Amino acid sequence: MAVIRSNHRIAAGVYRMTVSGVPLGRAGQFFMLRVSGVLDPLLGRPISIFGADAGTGETTFVYQTPGRGTALFADLLPGQAIDAQGPYGNGFPLESGGAVILGGGIGVAPLHQLAKELRASDPKRRIDVFLGFREEAYCVADFEQLSDSVTVSVGGIVTNDVDFSENAVYYACGPAPMLHTAAEQARAANARFFVSLEKHMACGVGACLGCTCETTNGRKRVCKDGPVFEYSEVQHVL
Amino acid sequence: MSYNPLSLELCGVSLKNPVIAASGTFGFGREYAERMEVSRLGGICGKGLTLRGSAGNAGERVYETRSSMLNSIGLENPGVKHFVEHEAAFMRSLGPAVIANLGGHSEADYLEGAELLNEADIDLLELNISCPNVKAGGMAFGILPETAADITRRVKAISRHPLMVKLSPNAPDLTAVARACEEAGADALSLVNTFLGMAIDVKRRRPVFDNVYAGLSGPAIFPLALRMVHQVCKSVSIPVVGMGGIASAEDAIRMILAGARAVQVGTMTFASPNTLLEIIDGLSAWCAKERISNLQEICGII
């Protein structure tokens, strides 16, 4: 059981919650968050790690409230408990060399921890960040502390800003159309490109088979075998 | 060693407690073995198998509804042979009783599958004639007493394992199906599988699932499942394993009071993986508080 340290709104329908009392996860991993004891809504919500702080032992989530389940999270106050199962999933690989990070909407959340880990594993590497939002930008300052450049697009098409022919490894998380376009550009440029996928899931651990997707390497569970995949493996589901 | 008030015998198999992980919610035990003390469970019922395996259904597969969920997994599974060669021994190593769940698309599939499972070290065979998510077969076998009895009789004739038939709540006359399976030689019955339900995406004005209909499970169905378990327990004399929306030790006790020997818990494991262990602890505490020397004493007293 996690204890909420802080939980506040950072943009319209977007919240930032810090908890203690859960094992620290890695960039790209997620927790199943659920209000303890509540049967409606029933299932946990997969929420990725925005930040895992080894110093304080605290984990931060940035989450959106599109439905009733996440809306209940927004009402929780510091000191209250939340059921947090995890960390689950494989996480992003930390490849050597320069990195280009591409986030769309709430998909920016796991990329923040990724930027942190990339910076920590090689302080000299170049990190360029491209963030796209529909109406309102958030978390931009968090990325600015960790990267060499941050390009923000509000209401535009963020993939238009990205050149996939750089000598770098590309990482993305965001809405399906964005990932689809990015994957096409990555293929044209023959880039190394990792994507984090999202699918409806019930358990988060690979038992329910609700999030199975066909890949070039057979059936994979987004929750357990992913959520991070090399784009070429999952291109036809992007 | 002190006496265990939760111990029971089911079809000649000793269970340390009546709490079993339900088929389709626990894989073959691997995923949860990494995260909880699965050895404490009474039993584990493996993911539903079909003879040649299946990729499962396309499109959305899970959809949350009020205190419940719909699923349309479509029996994604690696096939009976894979289970016999790669999963059965692992399940045995976990400690709880091992139950294999077998579905089928045709009578020949069921029989060949049951034959292959004779090679596996399992405690019970749960015959799945109640999966609502596969078009040919599955639930079709479990809707009418005649077809249910026929497949039960044929599988019973060739299987070396005790046979538990898993019933569908979607049968028009459930107690008739239950009696027919008993007469055909079933050693036990388990019920209920999921209720056929539906979800519609208003924005797209389309059904959520490619198959249109899907299986409803979770706490919302508990009163329906309890009633059906009670009715079936009044109609047959073979053991019944109750399931359907169990979310707490109290729910498990209700099932046992209604006549179930043991219970299976499924959807709540997705929501809260510790539910199975919390139910076991809750049953122990209840027996101590009520000064019950064995939980089976209250089985079917309602």
C-alpha cells in the first residue's frame, strides 16, 4: 500500500501525484493504481512512472483523468493510501549515444524518467526532447533540466519537428496516430526507435491476456512483454 | 501439526483450503508466483486449453463495467501438448492442487485433448463447456442437458483424472444441465462461468467487442452466481465448486453455506492480487471466531 505525499493539478485534467511505500521502478515501467477497497470502478489503472527518486524512495506519477477511475485518484489527499501494484512491465532500454525523445500528451510521463536515466547513465550524451500537446503544455520545465533541447508544439503535429536521420536512438510514447507517423518516419530513415504502447488491460502482470498484440516475434502481452517494444516488432499494430 | 480447519477433500484430492484460482485469471501460475505466496492456495486452475491452441480474439478484449468486467479473450492458449510438456510440471512444483481446464471446438477436440492430458500429472480435469467467447463450441456444449451429458460421458470414459464439469449460467435450464452431467458421470461441477453480456461504444455507435457479446464477471454477478450455486447444490449430490464474483472471505462463506465445497476466485485477482490470500486468512479467522473445527461443517446448511 502506497501513501500519498502530494497530489495536485498541473493542467486541465492532468495531475501529479507523489507516493511513498512502493518499490522503485524504471523508466517505462508502470503501476496498477486503484483506490483501496472500491469495487466500482473495479480494476487498477496502469499509470507509468514519471519519476522514481532513489534518494527519497518516492515515486511520482503524472496522470490524466479521462474516466471515473482516474478521476477518483484526483480526489485523494496527502496522507491517504492508494493501492499501487508494481512496478510492472519491461521498461525502456538505455542505449548508448545521443537520444531523441518524442512525447505526445500524457505520453510524456514515462519519458521524463527515461530522460533522467539516460542523463544519469551518460552525463555527456546529447538528449533532444520533442513534446506535443493538444491544448496546454505541461512538465516542460521538468524536461528542460534533463536535456539539451526541448521543442514544444501545442495544437500542431509534433512529428513534423523531428528529424529521424540523426545519429541517435529514438524513444516515443503518445497517442496511436503520433506513434504511427513516427514509425513511418523511423522506417524511412532506418532509425533505432523504441515505442511504449498502451492497451486496455485488467491485471497488468500477463495473466488476463486482455492486452495481447501480434508482433513480428509472435503474440506478446503489452503489460508483461512490453509496454516498450522496438517499433519494427509492432509496426503493424501502430 | 495442528489441525487445519480449512482442509477438505474434493474428488479424492486433498486440498489445504477451499480457495482455488479460477481458470483464465491466473495463467499457469507463473505470473503470480513472482509476486505472491501461491503455495498457500488450495488449488490453481490453469488457463483454458484447446487441443491445438488459439491466438484468441481480435479487437478489444477487456472492458470494465460497473463492479464487473466484460472479456472476450477467446481462449488464447498454447494448446494441450504445450501444457503437458511445459506447464503441468511447473504447476505441480507450486504446491496447490493442479487443475487443467479443457475447452474445445468439437467433440473430437475434447476427446483428443483429454487423451493427451492423461499424460499430465494433474489432480483434476475441469471440462469447460461454458466459454461464451468462442464461436464454434465452448458454451454450445453446455447450454442443453443432452449435449452436456454426451460430452461429459465421452470424456469421462477416456480420462484417468477426476472430472469436474464447468457450467454456464447462460443455460436456459441450469439445474437440468447439472443433473445431466451428474448422471453422465461427472465427479464434480463448477459454476458459474461468465454471463453473456454486451458493451456499446456510444461515440462510435458500435459494439465494443468484435464478437459483439462477451463474458461478464466480477463482484456484480455474485448474487446471481450464489443463487445458481444454491439451486445446483439442491439438485445434485456430487461436489460443487462455487464461483462468480467472490470478493471476500464472507462471499466465500456464503458460497459454502449455499452448498459449495470449495470456491474459485478470478476477476478480483486482477483488481487486487492479494484477494485469494486475504480470503484464506479470513476463512481461518472466521473458523476460529465461530469455533468451527472444519469449515465443511457449514457446507450446504442453507
